[in-house]
Amino acid sequence: MEAKATWQQGLSFTGTADSGFQLALGADPAVGGANDGFRPMELMAISLAGCTAMDVISILTKKRQPVTGFEVAVQAERAAEHPHVFTRAQVTYRLTGQDLDEAAVLRAIELSATKYCPAQAMLGRVMPLDLTYELYEEDGEKKRRLVKQGQYRPPGS
């Protein structure tokens, strides 16, 4: 895989990769940026969320789970001192559907965490990742209510 950041001006860059897609990279005005694109560390958090989300929804689709809404949120803590690395992350899987099987959700999260998601495997080697889930039922008119929540814990922990 090849990726690159091409300078535009100031602290503004265009990021590209083998897929051919482009995205704007920028910085906060407080550090001289123009506030015109993603921050690189934001992309690391999005990469983690996207990688595990694709695994989990793929597995749940194969398990014929009736998922009608799904998001993965990452809340990353950062070191106070430079280089402000991530020190821990909370990954929350929020699934909406009808009668979702909690065991199937846990298994999908487990497979992503232990077998399929390279972003999770890589980041998990350098910081703790807390994996939690929330299961919602639709209550009509696009409203939902929380019916179950919990935490994935690897076997033996």
C-alpha cells in the first residue's frame, strides 16, 4: 500500500492512496493551519472505527441479524505532552434493529478484535482498547430505546 500527503500551502495537504481517493488534511488555526481538512490523528481514530465497523456489519449480515442502524464511535485519549499520542481508546458499537442476538453481536466484535481488523490489532498493541456495545430496538417513528449494553472482554481476561 502506498499513501502520500501532497502539500498545497501553509499546513494544508491533500492525502491520496492506492484507491485513488483524495481527502483534505489540515490543522487547527491555533498552530498555523487554515482549519480546512481532517487532522491526521482524527483519521487514525476514523480508521479504527471504519475497520472494525466493516468487519462487524459484514459478520452480522452473514448471521442474518436484522440490523437497521449501526455506528461505531471511538473516543480516544491523548497524552498531554508531545507527540500527543493516543493513550487509550473507548470503542462503542451502537446497533439498532429488531430482536438482535446479543451473542451474535459479541461474536462479531470478538472476530473483528481478534482476527480481522488490522487497525484494531495494530493500535491494540500500543494502547488499551475498551470495547463496549449498545443494542437498541426501534420504537416506531424512527425512535429507538436502549435494550442492552455491555463490554466485550477477550477470553481469559
